Amino acid sequence: MGTASPSTRLSCATHCGRGIQAAAALAWREWIRFVRQRNRVIGAAVQPVVFWLLFGAGLGPSFSLPGEATADVSYFQYFFPGTLLLILLFAAIFTTISIIEDRREGFLQSVLVAPLPRWSMVAGKLLGGTMIALVHAIPFLVLGLVTSGIFISVFQLFAVLLWLGLVGLQMVALGFSLAWRMSSVQGFHAIMNLLLMPMWLLSGAFFPVTTGPLRFVAIINPLSYSLSVLRRLFYLDATPAIRDMMIAGLPTMTLSICVTLIVTFLACVMAWILAKGRSTGEQP
Amino acid sequence: MPSAIDIRDVSHSFASRRALYNVSVEIQPGERFAFVGPNGSGKTTLFRLISTLFPLSAGEIDICGDSVAATPSLVRQHLGVVFQSPCLDRFLTVRENIELEGSLFGLSGATCRSQTALLADRFGFTDRLSDLAAKLSGGMRRRVEIAKTLLHSPEVILLDEPTGPLDPSARRALWELLDCVRRQDGVTVVFTTHLLEEAEQADRVAILDEGRLIACDSPAALRSSLGSDILSVRPLDVAAATQSLHEAFGILPQSVDGSLRVTLSADRNALARYMQKPHPEVASLSVASPTLEDVFLDRTGRCFTPVEPLVKGASHGHR
């Protein structure tokens, strides 16, 4: 120890390799933190059941869909993609709270003084968060598929999982960008509730947003596009009548995929730029 | 061999105030060096500039010959940084914490494992490797943090107020540990502190005040720069006491926190003559060899640890 470390400039490949190694280690750390906090694990396990009961039994009687196909579609089937999105959304956003905790506990500082490109730290955080968000969403997906009478092919299932991963990443990146400058967990919750609930409600998850001034909000809401693809994937093989009802007011598949890819990319870049800009790793 | 840390003309400003003014310090390899100053003196700002957390706006800092501004990645490789706030992840075990650090510094799994075992053995926490970091005592946590920073064999260890939350015995243990690391590994140990008695342990001390470097030398040299002894007088009548001190020693006494102080030369005759006379204007007096506190006082005209009145109006000290 204490012998001179090589003073040569690190080659680009080494730099990149290190960045990936560190990102993987940091993502793994997020995962371990999640598993070791029993209340978080219990929350993730119980949440799908609660939502399933709530949407399956609670909201059923007061729900009716427009159009003639109503008889063939249960309310749960209608809410299923939106509820899945909700679970993913909240899990993804709230994993980014750990940034605020990292700063408070001094952990972030020790990462910032490591010889790493800044994207590596961001990537670790985003991947870890996406992983945890998926772990929240998958049990509900399985529960829903088993009990709702929605039948999807293996291809559809695969596509749904891929899509959940992408949307999860998008939300984690968004949460990261918001949390990076926050000094308190309370402030983060306040902003999130102010932003997330309207975003989710106006995405078409709960009711079709087809007319009125809210239509404009739905158009600029990235979640509309996330939901559009999710809904379409579930009802790919449904009869035209059911499908039309399910996707009423939603943007097209191609547009939705493009918008989501672009928004996800931009959110990741924003997280990276913000992380590059501020370096103290302390309370502001 | 380049100096461990070479700080040249560094200034730093925050939005509303200037935190550092043209600070220049050169720290040699293997030195134990302390930055000491009261709260708000700029030492933490300087610490963050050295550890690459703040971007350098004016001046230059080189660590082991590499520039902080131009090649932060190389500098980070030279440095092991221990922060004031504990940086272990409390949900991870000690071993996981250390191995995570290894991944951040690009160590391979096998190297990391053998290094971890070695450090744990040396620092005496082999039996705690599988415990969660949250379960460790404050002293043990610091121990693990220092071991963790040694994982990538840094040439310089930087510590920000390392003994802050520790009790006296844990403090002593920490200093012994750092000393051992310095001797065995040849690592340069640089720390900040707001405690002068801690700074006394360093080979050299840089004293900062309000963003300015007011002294930089070994504690012994700083003390002896003040002369042999300091006479401190608590007056009953300030004007009369000031005058009698001026007459006896030929210099105007410094007034600090309600007492008058005169730095004595090696010649004790003046002191002997002063003591022989009755001094009704004086309540008490003391003679002591100078401390770093006196050095600070001499350079700034203020106490290092200002006397805060416990009860409003109880003290009329000059701040």
C-alpha cells in the first residue's frame, strides 16, 4: 500500500469498463438496500393484493363503460393496465428518495470522490431503481393475468415486461432529476404528489380523456403514451369492439413508442446533466 | 518527488461571500498536516477543493503532481477521503461496504477480497465483517471508513474533522491508527480540525481565519515565534493596568476578552521587576508558555474559541 499508483492517463476503454463495473455495483447496492428494509419488501408484496381487491371489488358496482361492448369487459380489465402503471410509477419515483438519504448520510460524497465518470453513478441509480420498480409491478401483473380473464401470448408478456422496464426507467430518471436538488424527503413527497397524481389520472388510466381542455394536458403528458402502449399490448388480440373501447382517446402505437423512447432518453440525459453540474454531495 | 499537495494562490467565493483568499500551502509526502481554524474559517471549503468536490475557480492545486482542475480522475486515484459525516451504508455489511468501494475504484473481485481481509485484520475488525454497518459503534465505523479509503492504496489521506463525534478514548485510538498508517504505508495524512490540541499533533499546521492563511509551520516553531512566555493580566482598572504593563515591558498589551496580554522575551528581568511592585489595579495574573491559541490570538487579535456569555451581559469581552 501507499506505493505510487500508475500516473498514466486511464485509457478510454478502461474508463468505460470501470464505469460499468461501478454502475453495476451501485445498482446492486440499491437492490440490497431494498431487500434489507423489511417494510419496503412487505409493502411491495401487499400492494398488488390491495389494489386488486380495491379495483376488483370496491369500484366495480359504480363503474360503467361507454359503448356496447360493456357486457364483455369487466371493470377490472379496464383498470388493469392503468393500475399496473400506477404501481410502477410510484415504486419508480419513490426509489429515488434514496438520493436524498445518500446525501444526508454522506454516502453520496464518497461516490463523488471516486475516479468515476459521473454517468456511472447515475446509471447505477437508474438501473437499481428500475429493477425495484419492476419487482413492485410484476406480482400485480401476474395476479391480474391469473384472475382477470385477460389472455396474452408469451410474446405479449415479453413485450409488456420490456415496456414496463422502459417506462420504469423513464420514471426513475424523472424522479432522480427532481430529487437531486431536494434537501428533504418531505419536500420530495409534496412535489411528487402535486405532479404524479394528476399525471396518472390524466393519462387515460382511470377514464378516457377524449374531450375538453384536459385533452391538451393528456397530449403533453408522457404517461398517456406509456399507458397507450401498455393497453394496446394487453388487447392486441381482442375483438375490434373491445379494443376500440379500451384504447379510446389514446395516441397510436408508433407515436406512443417514439414519444416514450424520446422522453426516456431526455429524462436520462437530464439526470446526467444535473448530476454533472452539482458536485458537493451535501445538503444544499 | 512532487509534493503531496501543492496549493497555489487558491481563492474561492460563494454567491454572497468570499470563503478563501489567496491561500498557498505546500505539503510534503509523508507529512502529518493539519488545517485548523474556527468555524467559518474556510477549512472545509479548502477541503472540498482539494478533494475535487468543488470546482476550482481561482488558483491551482496539484496532488502528487497532478492537477485537480485538469485531471480530477487521476487526483481521485491519489486521494483517500474521509468525510465528516459517516459514509458507510448502514444497510450493507462491513464487507459489502468495503467491496462496493473496491468496485468504485476499479478493483477486481479477487484483489478486493484479499485486500479487505488484510485491512480487516490490520484494523481489528475481522470479526465484524459480516455485521451491518448500522450496528457498529462510532469509533469502529471511523476505523472501517479509514480502512475503506486505504483499499485503493492512496498516497494522501484527507480527513475532514475526523474525531468530531468520537469520545476521548476513540479519538486516541484513531490518532494511533492514523499514525501507524502513516509510518507503515508512507501515506501523507492531512486533516482539518477546529481543535487546537488536535492540531498540535501534526508535523505542520496551517491556521486559517476568515478565509486567510495566517500561519503555517510546525507547532513548535509557531509557539516559539511568540517568544518564551506570555503574561496574562486580569485588570481591575484597565487603563492603569495597561499603563503599568507598557511601562514595565515597553510594549502595549493586547486586550483580549477582558484580560491584558504581553508576550515576554527570553529576558526575565522585566518580568521580575514588574512582579516586585505592588499592582492594586490587577486582580490576577499568570505566566505561561505560548500555545497555538496564543499564536492565533497574536495574529488575529481574537480568541480562537471566543468566550460566549452564558448569561446576557455577564461578559464584556472584546470579540
